[in-house]
Amino acid sequence: MSSQKILLAARSCFARDGYEGASLQKIAEEVGIKKPSIYAHYKGKEDLFLHVMTLVFFNSKTANHRLFHPKSSGAAGKPDEELFLTGCFRSMK
């Protein structure tokens, strides 16, 4: 079991149920593991939530950088999320 699968399931659970509504039991069920297995990767719910927030912030920061500095990304083509966001901003003008 990878901590990445737990992290992604936790992101979904926190987004859907909020911090108070999310539980390690629900996250474990979503991943298909037992709750104690989460503790092999994270100290508890708060630690897992902080890791999720770091992931969300990093992904958001990366997407924003590519959106506002496309020539510095070095990518030959635009990623799907950049095309989507560019289209949204264009339609707002």
C-alpha cells in the first residue's frame, strides 16, 4: 500500500465530507485497507490532512505558474488543465 493512494483517497474524503466529517475509517475503506495501516504512513488525521493541504497547494501553485508563465514551463504542448483554465479566463473577458 502506498502513501500516495491514501493521500488521494484522503483528498477526496476531506473535499466531500470536510475535516470533521472525514474519518480515517472512511479513508481506509475507500483505499481498501484497514484503518491501522494508515498509521504506517501518517501519524493521524491531522497529519494526513496537512499532507493533503500540501499536495493541493503544490498542485495549485504549479498550475498557476504554468498558466501565467507558459513559456517558462518548457512543455511543447499545453497540459489539459492549462487549456481548460485558459478557456475559462478567455470566456470571462
